[in-house]
Amino acid sequence: MNRKKAWMILLGSLMLMLAAPVFAQEPGTAAGLGKDALGVLAAGFSMAFASAICGLAQGKAISAACEGAARNPGMADKLQIMMIIGLAFIESLALYTMVIIFVKM
């Protein structure tokens, strides 16, 4: 028996063993996470995702502005103003996400 087939059999049997307790639960009883707990978890993940994307975008924007100022020092003042405006728009993504989270919760 090759390795791939052995891994598939092992994974399949593990999934079946983990799924068995789900069917043993009595109907109508809620076990585990409730609706509120899942909402908080989703809010945390969405804020983390938005903050990560904002961080990457801000790093790219600052990098591009520094490269532009290094290539053409005469445009550094205009680039700085445009960079600050761009960073404000990028940061608004995280702020909008936070507002949506507070409205939904």
C-alpha cells in the first residue's frame, strides 16, 4: 500500500471518529459556542484581517513614497502630502470595520 493511500485511510478514519460524538448529542440542547460567542469570534477575526491589510497597504504606500522622494527630491513635499492623504484613506478601512463591528454587536 502506498503512502498516499495510507494517509487517506488514516485521515478518513480520523474524521469518522471525530464526527461520531456529534450525533450523540440530545436534540434541542446547545453545546459548545453560542450565537453570541461566534459573533465575538467573527468580529475579532474581521478586525484582525482588516488591520493586517491596512498594515500591508500602509507599508507599501510609505515605501513607494520614499522611493519617489529618493528619485526626485524636488517632489518630496507634494509626495508627502499625497502620502498622508493616502494613509488616511487606508486607515479608514480599519475604522469602518471597527464601526461595523460595534453596530453589529
